[in-house]
Amino acid sequence: MMAVTGWRALLYKETLRFWKVGFQTVGAPVLTALLYLMVFGHVLEDHVKVYGTVGYTAFLIPGLVMMSVLQNAFANSSSSIIQSKIMGNLVFVLLTPLSHWGWFFAYVGSSIIRGLAVGVGVFAVTIFFAVPGFEAPGWILVFALLGSAMLGTLGLIAGLWAEKFDQMAVFQNFLIMPMTFLSGVFYSIGSLPPFWQKVSHLNPFFYMIDGFRYGFFGVSDASPWLSLGIVGTAWLVVSAIAVHLLRTGYKIRG
């Protein structure tokens, strides 16, 4: 067997880090999404139809899957960096000859793996309540990968910026959480007043979830190509920022 070296070794280490406590990092988010589905689905299933014919529970499942993917991809890279900085073991990674690209691929790659693992788990337990269609599975995969990469990169930036857990909580609670919940996870923005529809279109998280949902139903509030362009461009921008911060050693090198 070939030895795992370079950025692949760091990727393996980061993947093993969350997998060792899978009950907390994968099982807990799956349970949270299941509770959301049971509460909202039970209350609104008989009262709400989306896109004309789609039942509310079926509509909700892709939103919950994508929400879980995004939140856990962010949590993976951000928590790893901030914990390593506070505990002082980040120095062992700094001593390696890894380039900034190696850091980027390892941390974002492990975030994608965790996000997708949680997403698959959420879908596996919620599919017993309703079975959404698979009208365009290619779009499902594209937006799941792009969304997890986007939030993994944002988590990397947040971890580099934060110096203590309080600062990380601010990033999580006042940026990631509101943008996720206000992105159309629990509702179609077509049901909103015109002003709030325009506001929702300013939220890049909306395009991730809307494009992902298009893969299940073949209909969405925005064109999947528009969503792909916006999400792809946003990821390139935040990736450029993250790579620059890693290259300059922002808050990790003396």
C-alpha cells in the first residue's frame, strides 16, 4: 500500500477527526433534521402545497438535507482550525512542508466529506415520511458539492479569523445560521411579498438550496443555471480569499 503523504495525509487526519466522534458530528445533525421534519411536516402537510402539486413534507426534505450539508461543512473546517489554534497543536501542521493549496484542499475536502455524510444520513431517515422525485439528479450532486465546498471554505476563513470560541459563535449565530434559515429551507420564496422576494434573492444561500431542490422536482424559484452561476462565482471569490489568507499565514504564523 502506498503511504498517505502531503495534503492527503492532512485530509485523512481531518476526516478521521470528525468520524471518530460520528455520533456527535453526524448522528446529532441527522436527529435535529428529523425533529424539524416531524414538527413542521405534521403541522403543515395538510395545509400547504408548493409548486402547485408538491406536498409540504416532500418539499421540506431537500431543504433540510441541504441545510444540514451547509451547516456541517462550515462546522467541520471552522471548528478544526479554531480548536487547533487554541490548543496549540496547529504548530505541528505548520512545521510540515505543506503549501497553502495543500491546506486548502485538505480542510475543504474534509468539510465536503462531512457535509455529504450528514446529508446522506438526513435523506436516509426522512425518506420514510415522503419520497421526493429525482427529476434531475445531476443538479442534486452539483449543488451538494458546491454548497459543501462553499461553506467549508467559509468555515476555513472563519477559523483563521477567530481567536477564541466566542468570536466563532458570532460568525455562526449572526451570519451562517440566519442566512441558512432565511434561504427558503422551510418555504418557497414565491409565497413571500415582492419586497421580501427581492431580499431573498440577495442571499447566496438561497441559490444553493433552490438549485438543489430543482434536482428533485424539476421546478424552482430561480433558474438552476442562474443559481449555478451565482454559487460558483461566490465560491471562487471566497476560495481566493481563503487561499490568500493561508498563503500569508494570517493569524497562524508569528
